[in-house]
Amino acid sequence: MRILLSIIFIAIAGSAGYGFYIKPEDYSTGELFIGLSIAGLFFIWMPIFIYHRWRKRNFKDYMLTKENIDKMRDEGKEKKL
């Protein structure tokens, strides 16, 4: 998954760089490459990245439930002693 994310990111960055490179010569094509790069970054790369980072996490650990609040209070009391 990391390799796929790296390849997609490099392709998006290369596309944006190419868009900025050709923008002075051909404005509309440069803007198209830059716009597609930004769209690819937010609609393709970012959801894959978020899924990759959160797939092995337990969401209940990050929710404020009564058990988690009590656990935080107990840890705080232990640090003060």
C-alpha cells in the first residue's frame, strides 16, 4: 500500500510540475494539468492515504465514552503521585 501511495503521489506531483512548466507557453494546458493534479490529490490519493493510516485502528479508543474518561482520570491521578 505504501508503494502504491508513493507512486500515485509522485505521478500527481510530476503532473503538477509539468503543468507549471508548460504554463507560460500553453496556459490552458498548464492549467488543465495543475487542476487535474489537485483533483487527483484530493479525490484519489487522500482517501487511499486515510484508509491506509486508519485501517488497523479501533475507533472506540478515540471516542469519549465513560470508560475512556475514567481511564484518563486514573492515568492523570497516577502521574500526580
